[in-house]
Amino acid sequence: MPSLNKRTIAIMQPTYMPWVGLFDLYDQVDVMVWYDDVQIVKRSWDCRNRIKTLKGEQLLTVPVFKNKNRDNTKFNNASINYEQNWSRKHLQALRLNYKKSLNFEVMDSWLTPILQEKYETIADLNISIIERFANYLNIETPSVRSSELNNISGSKDERLANICKRLEATDYLSPLGSGAYMEEETPGGKVAKEGVTVKYQNYVHPIYEQQHGEFISHLSILDLMYNYKFGECLDIIRSGRKESIPCEKYHLHMEKLNK
């Protein structure tokens, strides 16, 4: 349970079968906000992710129906296209490429009914999968959808700041990529201006034992979960965690990364 004096939140788009770094973020906070009423970005990880095969990486993609106005195609209103039998194709790809993995039998029996369910929107699918994975990993952080927080105005970091205010957050742990717009004017942007302490997730992808040759990072968490037993995955995820970056040191950190 969160401390009475401190409440750390994170706000993330609910992507499909996300990478291990998202679960590290989820594991660190008191409340996770699924940012589900924002636009889906074409060719992003919103509706797809990667697994490892004998021939290298393979994309698993969930087809969705686009609204006539692309700007209105959001996680919480993008209907999934079940005219294409994508879930069967995903399961076939996983069975073909992970059939010799250590945790194959457990994962296959556990994941099959999840993917065979019918979900109305990509938000419903992605959030259901992420939260079931979190339960598998023993991450107990409660969550809320941004669409459930009525009358949150603004865009970019102004809206993030308003979500923080609504949830009475004292601290905001941001994915590193959000710094590109949050840090444009002042450290921590509009979130910090509300008196919220802003830090950035500092994560180095752990190297673990994979099948099919040389290690590939930033795959879907599926790859880790097929290759390791229950109880081992969260320790591996946490092994990549470094000390969070204060917003005042964001630009210095990015300069070091880009050298």
C-alpha cells in the first residue's frame, strides 16, 4: 500500500505484449495509470510487439479498425478486427518458436485462453494482458485508466500534471522517452510546477538466456516468460533497474547516452 505521506504514480500507454522495462516501471510505483484515451500511433508498439525466432525477430500485430478521423483512433475506442484470425496466428508463432523453451507448457496453457477471449477494444486487450502478466510476476500495484478519470483537461505534460493532481501524487516516475517534451522549457515541465517530484526511469535491459542464438534485447516480455520459470522473471526484470534520474539531471543523462 502507498505511504500516507508519499504516493508515486506512473502514466503509460497500454501497449501490446510490452517489453520488460514497462513491468519494471509498474513494479516501482504506488499507482499505475493506463493512458488509454490518447491516440494510437501508427507503426508504434501500441498494437504489436516482437518475439524471437530461428530467423531473427518476428512481429505479432493486432489489427484494429481505424476511425475515419485518425486523430480519434484511441486505445479505448479502437475496435479489434476479428475478421482476421490474428490470435490463432500469434499462438501458432509462439508454439513454433518457443516449443523447446523451459516454461513452454505453463505459458501455452496459460496464454491460450487469454488470447482466445474476445475484447472490444485494443485498450481492453492490452490492459487485460499486462495486468495478468503482472499477476504472474507478483506485481501487486493497483491501476486505473485515464478514461475513468473524468474531466481531465490539457495535452502533453499539462494533462499528466492534471492526472497527478487528481490522484494526489507526490512523485511522478516517468518513462525516459517522455522527457523529450516534458523537459522542453523547465525541469519536470508542468508536472514539477504543480509541486510533484519528477524522476525518470533509468533502466538497462538485462541479458538473460534466450533460444535461437545471440541475445536480442527489447523483445516482448513473452520471450522472458517462456524461457524462465515462475518466480524467476521478476528478479531478472529488477536486475536492470538503476537509480532514477531527477528531472534536473535529465539533459545531462541524455547527453551521456548519446555520446
